[in-house]
Amino acid sequence: MTTITKTSSGTKSSAPPKDAIALLKADHEEVSGMFAEYEKKRTPATKMALVKEICTALSVHAQIEEEIFYPDVKAALKDKLLVPEATVEHAGVKDLIAQLDGVTPDGEMYDAKVKVLSEYVKHHVKEEQTEMFPKVKSSSMDLVELGARMASRKADLLAAMH
């Protein structure tokens, strides 16, 4: 595998492609904003609609991480800790998504599940951004190429869901 620089110079498109870490951070910020928005929702219908968006975003994000990002990170960093731990965290998130998916908000237990999901995600994001991402950035991984693969897969998954 050849080492390619992490910057996207010389591309023909007007907007440079996002590298893998920029793509994941943008997802993290989007979901964080959705959780903040949930706090302001009052009616079951508006809560349910936003939770559906949150669950879709998290499901797609987890899938591109597990299918593309984590295997490449594990191989490049010879990681035996960060990726397995992140995968276990995903299992907890997926369990809560399953409990919320398609369920009509029924009061405090629903809100509690959304709150715990938010806390799981916040913890997971913090670990990725403070532990995993710095190691990935200092590796020889081609983050632009990886980001392009992830963006393509994300678009395919979102298209399949709509």
C-alpha cells in the first residue's frame, strides 16, 4: 500500500472531498444538534419524527464505521483496543435504537431512552475524537480516499432507506 498525502490538492471538483475524519466529525455534530433539538420537542409526533432522524443517522454512521473505517483503522494501527471497544459501544447504541425505532413516545421511559442514547453517543464521540482520531491522523492512512469510500456508502445506505 502506497502512502498518499492526507490533503486533497489538485482535485478537479470545486469542493475538495472530505477526509474520513472530517466526514465522521460532521456526522457527530449533526447528531449532537438533533439531540439538543429533541430537548425542545413537546408533542409525541415531533419527538417521534426527530428520533426517527436520529436513529437513521446513527444507524448509517455506525454501519460505515463498522464496514469501512474500523477495519482500515484496525489494520493500519494494529489496534486491539480502540476498535473493539468502539464496536461494543455501537452494540449498546444499536440496542437503544431498536427499542426506540417506530415506537410512539409514551412519556418518561421513552424520554429516558433518548437521554441514555444521547449519553452513549456523547461518550463514544469523545473517545473517538480524543483517542482514535489523533492516532489515525498521524498514521499513513489515505484519509481522503477512505472518506470518499465512506461518503459513497453513506449515500447508498441513505438512498436505500428513503
